[in-house]
Amino acid sequence: MAGGLVALLDDIAALVKLAAASVDDVGAAAAKASVKATGVVVDDTAVTPRYVHGLAPERELPIIKRIALGSLRNKLLVILPVIMLLSQFLPWLLTPILMIGGAYLCYEGAEKVWEIVSGHHEEEAGPGEVDEDHVVSGAIRTDFILSAEIMVIALNEVDDEPFVSRAIILIVVALLITALVYGVVGLIVKMDDVGLKLAERESGGSQRLGRGLVRGMPRLLSVLSTVGIAAMLWVGGHILLVGVDELGWHWLYELVHQLEEGVAGVAGIGGVLAWLVNTVASALIGLVVGAVVVAVLHVVPRRKRSDEAAAAH
């Protein structure tokens, strides 16, 4: 009896060690997958603040919380099950679906550029006039595409893992990425409040820092709004660039790759220049594709209505 108990305890100890090793493996794989998706995470962080720009200060964090919860639902309840099933049974469908999302990002970015160029800006609403549900739904819609790319990138990094391990790793990635992105976004949009608190302190250094934050944060949010537009074009264009290559049309990807190689050898800054070439090329592709979609959905119908109205008079 004692020997059986000892054997049972040995088995339990072995299982605990195996589980601990598995947790370590999952943690390492999740960290690796998260790092690989860092570029899109930065874009997601740049895009989100523009959705809370102009809101009443007391509503900023609640709105960010709603967007973060929506993002987590996107990742865990929609994206994760879909990409796991597709990767298991229909892996060839992942690229076209991701490209459709990329085209939507290009459209969103190009639409903002069109508004700036044409002067057809949406009317700025006062703090009490903002439709919060509209803001949240728009942010979650854009986040869905960025989250999909993050999750697919993470999946590609662990595609040699067993099915259950892949699912657990992607859940960890989803939680880590969402906490990181929306934690940083929350910190950014409330930094002016931190500045006000510092400005009220007795220390002269704290007061100067606080006043600097209060003056600087509106400018930073404005810059992030512009960066967010560029990020949508860049990410959307990059999804399309990689997608057409994976579908068998290699010439465009190879052209960009050749341009990258042309500057990669520059001493000291070759890596940065190569990244810039890829980024600018992806953004231009995104702008062109997005402009076509904007023209189809907005410009052409608007001109038709104007022509019909002129003919009626």
C-alpha cells in the first residue's frame, strides 16, 4: 500500500514537472509570437488614440475600456476560433480573408486622406455631442483587422505546435497584446491629467514638467492621429503586398525586395533604410488601393448625384 502511494506521488510529481515545463514552453512561445507581431502592435497603439480625440476627459478611459473589451472579444471569440479552424482544415483561405481586411484598412486610411485633401471634414462635435457608440464601433471595427494580423502572425510563429498548445499560446498572446496596447493608449490620453496634477505641486520642477505635459499632449495626440492614418495605409498595404506574393503574383513583392536590397548595404543605416523602403512602398500600395475603393464608394456616386441634380434643373 505504501509502495503504491509512493508510486502515485512520484507520478503526480512527474505530471507537475511536465505541466510546469509546458507552461514555460507556452510562455516562451507566446513571448516569441508577441515580439514578432510588435510592428502591428505599434500601429494599433498609434491608431486607437484618434478615436478618443475630442471626447470629454472623464469619458476617455471608459471609452478605451469598451474598445479594449471589444478588442479582446474580437481576438478570443471570433478571430481565434476562425484562424484555428482555417489553419487546421482550410489554411489556403487565411491569406484571402486577411487581404480583404487589409483592403478595408487601406480604404479607412485613404478616406481620411481624401477628407484632408478635399476639405470634406466631418464636423467636429462638442464633448457632449459625440456619439460614443459610433466611436466605439468604429474603433473596434478597425481593431478587428489589426488584431487579425497580429493573431495570424503569432499563429505562423507557432504553427509547428500541437493544436491545443497553439490555442493556449494564442490566448496568452491575445491577453498580453490587448493589455499592452490599451494600457499604453490609456496612459497617453490621460497624460495631460497627470500634467495638471504635477502643475499643482509645490516643486518648481514638477510644475514645469506638468505645464509641459499639458501643453504638449494635444500636439502629441494630433501627431498620433496622423500617424494612425499612415499606419492604416502601411499595414493594409503590407497585408496586400505579402498576400499577392503568397497567392502566386510575385513581381510586386520582388520589386519591393529588390529596392530594399539596394539600400540594405549602406553602412550603419542600411537596416533602417530597408525598413523605410518597405514601409513607404506598403503605404503607397495602401493609398492606391484605398483611393480606388474610396472612388468607387464615395466620389463616383457623389458626382453622379450632382450630375443628376444639375440635369433636373
